[in-house]
Amino acid sequence: MTEQHPLKEAVQRKASFAQTMRAVAWSFFGVRKSSEYEKDVQQLNPVHVVIAGVIGAAVFIGLLIALVSWVLSSGVAR
């Protein structure tokens, strides 16, 4: 009789990385149905969630830097 640790069980969840990225993208907007949230909690791999969050934050910061650079180079901010 072998019981797995809850974290080991969570890491073995079957949701794809694309599903995880979609859930993280929706969480950046703060718009999520409670039923969808519950489904995500049951299916998403927590390691994928952390990786997707870091990727999402890096993309967001990159977009902000690009936007600021574009505005400053266009001369609008003078």
C-alpha cells in the first residue's frame, strides 16, 4: 500500500502546457468563472503554472518596454 504525497500527485496532472498558458493568461486579466477555476485547480500541473506565470510576466514586461521605447522614439512624449 503506497500513498503518494499530494505534491507528487499534483505534478502528475494531465493538463497540457497550452491549457496552462490559457488559464494563466485569463488570470492576468482577472476574469475567470468559478467553475473554470475549479476545473483548473483539479487539472493543472503546478510546475506548469509557475513556468507559465514567469513566461507571461516576462512577455508583459517586454511589451511594456517596447511600448515605452516606441512612444519615446516617436517624439510624442516631448
